[in-house]
Amino acid sequence: MEHTYQYAWVIPLLPLPVIMSMGFGLFFIPTATKNLRRIWAFPSVLFLSIAMVFSVQLSIQQINGSSIYQYLWSWTVNNDFSLEFGYLIDPLTSIMLVLITTVGILVLVYSDGYMSHDEGYLRFFIYISFFNTSMLGLVTSSNLIQIYFFWELVGMCSYLLIGFWFTRPIAATACQKAFVTNRVGDFGLLLGILGFFWITGSVEFRDLFKIANNWIPNNGIHSLLTTLCAFLLFLGAVAKSAQFPLHVWLPDAMEGPTPISALIHAATMVAAGIFLLARLLPLFISLPFIMSFISLIGTITLFLGATLALSQRDIKRSLAYSTMSQLGYMMLALGIGSYQAALFHLITHAYSKGLLFLGSGSIIHSMEPLVGYSPDKSQNMVLMGGLRKYIPITRTTFLCGTLSLCGIPPLACFWSKDQILSNSWLYSPFFGIIASFTAGLTAFYMFRIYLLTFDGYLRVHFQSYSSTKESSLYSLSLWGKRLPKGVNRNFILSTTKSGVSFFSQNIFQNPGNTRNRIGSFSTSFGAKNTFAYPHETGNTMLFPLLILFIFTLFIGFIGISFDNGAMENRIAELTLLSKWLTPSINFIQESSNSSINSYEFITNAIYSVSLAIFGLFIAYIFYGSAYSFFQNLNLINFFVKGSLVKGSLKKDFFDSVKKKIYSWSYNRGYIDIFYTRVFTLGIRGLTELMEFFDKSIIDGITNGVGLASFCIGEEIKYVGGGRISSYLFFFLCYVSAFLFFFLS
């Protein structure tokens, strides 16, 4: 065991040889390296697989009750200061190592197929391998300075991967937005680290946790200073994990390749903020105000993310807001002290959301032959539909991930989300109500994504109308349909750059009238009069989906534990969470018992599953094949317009509510607009004012003095003509003027 721990330092370094080999190959022999580019995927997967084997072995030892292992090397030492670096292996580290390596391997395999035709194939693998190295280094770090070093490397890799297709202006803007937003949090993190070093004289976790229990009552340190430093540390986690109000970068980050969305923005990088809070939770627990603030930010984030996902049309942006909401659940759990539930949900969400993002990449690949290689079209759910018969494997795996996020048993996220909901109700009814309502919203918008993508029939253009004025679009939903004047309501409007295209509403409801229209859509490539249909992706992209599908089915069972009955006691003894998900460095204890009795479990399960089923039912009414049936029964008007409301104000009132809710969700809660006007335009106006002050006032004074000196010199040179009478005359004038002002 000790032998294995001694060589754990190689885990973050294993991807480096492949990175260096590809980099030197592209620099010295670019032609040969590019010709053999598909071969480089094998060593990338191989070395990360070796890291996974090490990680699994370390995790097994932690599960079996091994002690925490820490190895340090001296970095800087003098009389008053010493800084060390090394690695720390504890249950939290083992969780993250297994999570990063398993998801990383599957994403690398998937990327080989997804990026096979991209010119930047090798550059992509260099970036993603270096990201894996940085993330592995972050989770094994033994102190705050080392964490900050790898924290910045992770941010740099994120910047490179989001802007991978940098020739597209929207991708370049997205990576800049992510970089700037994360710099706000990173600056706060750096200030927090320096503040705690000033207070405690150390950046080692053990020293911080020991001093944290005694500094306020015994050392007389002012609580305001410690609270401020803890808030600055939390600010770094807010930016990295896309929490309100620094969440605005996450949906725009979807402009990167889809494998990056699965790896960075679903399973690993955004989990870095959760990891940091979990690592420092013994520190935060000594500050009740910070714990309350963490839970409040988590509650706002989980609700805001769910509401903003309601009306998104881009499939990846919808999943991005779902990620934001689920990270809010984890933050809420940490804020209320539910350490195990937060980490459990981190695990289940990572595999489920990784499955959904990789599935969305398979959907995008299937749509590109039909709509062209444009993200605005290939990722637009309005243009999809009926894909279940064209990509059945993707559909099955995507449905599994969807139901898992909705909280349907026995899938992964049901077990973890159920724990968070129960602990939220125990901590505060307010948090419990918001978390429960958001669980219903999650089921609604996730099933909406599935239905718009796979249910019904493929929606294709059949008639176009030129339009110089871009009009807004309400997708087929409970928010209603806004159509231009004179257009029959049997059409659904979709705004494109080339004009306004219309889809028949019968495509959603009447399959007999639609099949022929699907075949009448010809692609812009290939032979003339040929037709392209959605198709299943290659094996290298389907294999990771199937593996994540298995994880999503069974990973949730590691958290089952009961405390009554012989068989249930046996399960409690075998459950991994009771031994694995223990608090960081064993300095705190879980706020509540991890095991529950079967009656309490069943009661909580019925409640959470009922919320999920209700959300699924509402989504099915408005987006599924039941739309026509319920419309004929006039139930749509009952739910949306409120048939119980009488009077002439009924239609106008509910139309106004629908538009406001839709506008709030589709426009991202107007938060981006607020930031643009206040910060972007405000800072730009301030710089213009400073430029005017600098040029007109500062430079004006300097230039004015110079110009005045020049003019005075020009005048004086005519005075010195060499005549004594002239000198006497001017002398008398000066004396007279002086006497006049002096005497007056």
C-alpha cells in the first residue's frame, strides 16, 4: 500500500509525454506528424488509462480504510517562511481522480471520431491532454498555492478549448468572455489565499483547519477579516463552477467542440469549484455566515439555471443551463453541511451529464448533412424531431441520461438528488421549497429537450418567404406561437439569416402528411437529386455513450444505505459512501447520518419521484405526441390560459404573462444585457471620459504652457532691438505698473 502511495505523483504527469511528443512533432516534422495524426489518439488514451488504473487502486485502498497519505518536498525555505509542494491522497482526492480519468478516457475515444475530419485534430488532443494533466494536478495538490497554480492552468486550457475554432468570431468572443469572467473569481481566490496566509502563517490544509477551530475565540482575530477572506476564496469557486452572478460564461462556452462541453463544462472543470469548497469545508464551517451565503447562492443558481433552460432552442445551451442548475444543487448541499450528498451528486451528475453532452454531439453529427455545418442550425432543436428511428442507440442512451437528470429511479441522479432534497427540507423549508420546485422544472425542461429532438417527425423547410425584418420566434411550447400578420396559424415561424422559413404544424401532429415532405428536402452537397437523412455515428462515438449509459444505470447504487433489517445492515456495511465520501482530511463529521430507514427512504422517494413525473407529464402535454389529443380536449387552454378566469381581460393577461416568462428565459434573465450596459458600456464610457481628460486637460495644460512660452518668446525677441531709449521706456512702464498695483 505504501509503495502505491509513493508513486501516486506520476498520475498527473502521465499525459505529459504524449503532449510533448505531439508538440515536438508538429514543430520539427509537421508533415509526417499530421499524416499519422490518428495514431496519436492511442498513446493519449493509453497513458490516461494507466493513470486511471493507479487512481482506481488508490480509491480501493481508501475504501478499505487506509489512512490519508501526504508527501511533501521543500520549495522555498528561509528563517520566517517555508513553502512546500507535494500531493495529498484522501477520499476526496480519490473520488476526483477516478472521475477525471474515466470521463477523460471516454471523451478522448469519442473525440477521435468527432474530430477526425478537423484540421486541428492534433492541436485538440494536445489541449485536452494538457487539461487532464492540469485537472489531475489540481485535485492532488497539498496546499492552496499549489491549487492556485493548477487552477490557472485549468483556466488557460479552458480558454484554448472554448476558442478552439478561433476563426469563428462567436467562438473567439466566447473564450474571451469565459477568460475575463473567471479572472474575477481567480483574483478573489488569490486575495483570499494571501489573506489566510497573513492570518495563519500557512497555506497547508492541515494548518488552516487546526487554526480555524481556535483563531476567533483564542487569538482575538477579528471575525470580519476572516469572513472577508473566506468570501474571496468562495468567489473563486463561484466563477469556476458558474454560480450566480458569474455564471454568464457557461452557455457561451458551448461554442467549443462538443467533447469539450462534456469534459470541461459537465464533469471536471466546473466541478473544480465544488472540489475547492469540499476541500475547504472544515474552514468554512467555522464561519456560519459564509455557510449561509454559500447555501443562498446555490439556491439562487439552481432556480435561475432551471428557469433559463425553459425556452432555449440550442440543445447544448439547454444542457449548459441544466449543468448550472445541478451545480447549484451541489453548492446548496455544501452550504447546509451535507457533504456526502454534494459529492454523491457530483459523481452521478458527471456521468449523466457527460452522457447527455456526448449524445448531443451525436445528434449534431446526424443533423449536419441535412441543415449544413452551421451550429445555429445543427444544434437548433426546432429543426429536429423524429430522430428516434434514425439514431436509435443515441436515442436510448440520451433518454437514460434525461430520466436520470429528472430524478427517475433507479437511475444515478435519483439517489443523490433525493438526498439533497431531504436535507434541504430538514435545514430550511425555504430551501426545501425552492429545491423541490426546481426538481419539477428540471424534469420539464429535460424532457422538453428529449421530445423536441426525438419525438414527432423530422421538421424540414418546405416553403420560404423573403423578409427584410427579423422577427422573434416562439417555439412550439406552452409559451405560445407569435406569427406575422396574414400567416395561417398552421405554420410555425423560424427566423434565419436568409429570410423567414415556415414549418407546417401538421409535422408535429399528422405523420401521414409529413413523410413525403421529409424526402423532398435535398442537401447542398453530393449528387443531384440525392437525399440525406439523419444517421447513427461511428463506433468510436457510440462506445463512450454505451459505457456512460452503464455508469448512469448503476453508479447510483453506491449511495444506497439503510439502517434496519439484516439484509439492509449488510447493504449498509457494503455501501461505498459510508467509507468513501468522508469529509476532507477527517476534520469534520457529516451533519446527518448517511443511513436512513426504509420507511423514510420510501416516503422521500415518492415525494421526489412525484415531482419528476409531474414535470414529465406537463412537458409531454405541450411537446409530445399528446399535444393534439389534449388540444382537442381544450386542456391546453385550461393549463395555459386559465379557463377558470372570466372576462375580457383573460386573453390579454395570460398572453402578457406568457411573453414575459418567455422573454425572461430566452434572454437569459436579462443578466447579460445588464452586464453589457453597466460594465462593458460603462467601462467604455469611463475610458472615453479619462481619454478626454488626459488629452484635453493634462495634455492641454502641458501644450498650453509650451504654446504660451513660444508666444511670449516671439514677442520678447522684438523688444530687444538694441536701443537704450526703448529699454528705458519699457522699464518705466514696468515700474509704473508695479507701483500702480502695489499702491492700489
